[in-house]
Amino acid sequence: RKDLPKINRCYESALRYEPELAGKVSVRFAVIRTGYVKGVHVLENTTGNDGVERCVTRVVSAIRFPRRRTGKSLRFTFPFVFAPQQDR
């Protein structure tokens, strides 16, 4: 959760140049026993914005999870959905 603001900044940064930018970036990655993320792959990018895709990949790659003593790598697929905030 603490890394979600970094993911949001990826989108917000691009939103300044593309005010209507919206979509989803789905990533697949593994977390090894040491807590490091390995093998981040983008499965889908409906935003059409390569900068958002690269930024999300970079942030996910840098996330550190708690170390585990035993077990295999854990694999995750996570969709990050982006949409402009509506003015109230």
C-alpha cells in the first residue's frame, strides 16, 4: 500500500500532458523469498501511454516485500486502473 502513491504519480505525471488519459496497466511479477520483485512483465496497457507503462514497471520492480524463510516464489498479476478525477 505504501507504494501506491508512487504508482499514482506515474499516471498523474502523464495526465498533465494528456488530460483525458485513462486505462489499465496490468503487470505480472514474482516475489522471491528475500522479498525482492523479479520478472515484471506488462500484460496489458490500455492507456496507450508508454511512459506510464515504464514508470509502473519501474515502481513495481522496486517494491520490497517481507522476507520469508521458506517457500517458492510467489506470483502475482495486478491491474492498475487509471481514470481522471472528476471535479466536484
